[in-house]
Amino acid sequence: QVHIVESGGTLVQPGGSLILSCTTSGIAFTFYTMNWYRQAPGKERELVANITVHGGTTNFADSAKGRFTISRDDRKRVVYLQMNSLKPEDAAVYYCTARLGGNSYWGQGTQVTVSS
């Protein structure tokens, strides 16, 4: 059984930093591209960042470039999203997904709130 579980979401002040974690089980993690999406109320879901197998390539939404970092630990089967200089517009539910070919597995999401 596949489990994708996000954690780390919380309330943070503008300008602050946060690390989201995504733990996985039930998949051959090293073969999966790992992705972080987010969705704010009333907005479409947005791909924030992803990282290919063995961390070969990372990609970021324009809104995340220069502020967010994505990394993976293949031994622990975990992917991280380091978010710096957070803005109110970063507030959303953040979802972790694992994708391999036509297969995609989603977590339940973790809420990030950016407010003073």
C-alpha cells in the first residue's frame, strides 16, 4: 500500500522560513520524480517544484525561484521543500506527489499559513 504523508505546515510570519517534509512508503522511491504542488482557496493547483530521480534535475515555478529549494533523501524515502522569504501569497495547502510514467500518488496535504 502506498503512503504519501506531508508534514511541517504551520503558521509562519512573512519573511520567515519553513521546511516541509514528505515521507513515502510502498513505492520504489528512487525511481520516482517527486513534486510539490500547492493550492490556495479559489486558485488553481500549482506545481511549485519537482526533483527527478537521484536529484538529477530540479524545477521551480517562477514564484518559487530563488526562495525555495527541493531535495530528496533516497535512503530515507523523503523529499523536502525548504521555503525562505515566505510571502502571504505562499499560503496554501501543499501537496506532495510521486510520479513515475502514468502512475501518480498524492498525499493529503499540509497547510501553510503566512500571516503576521
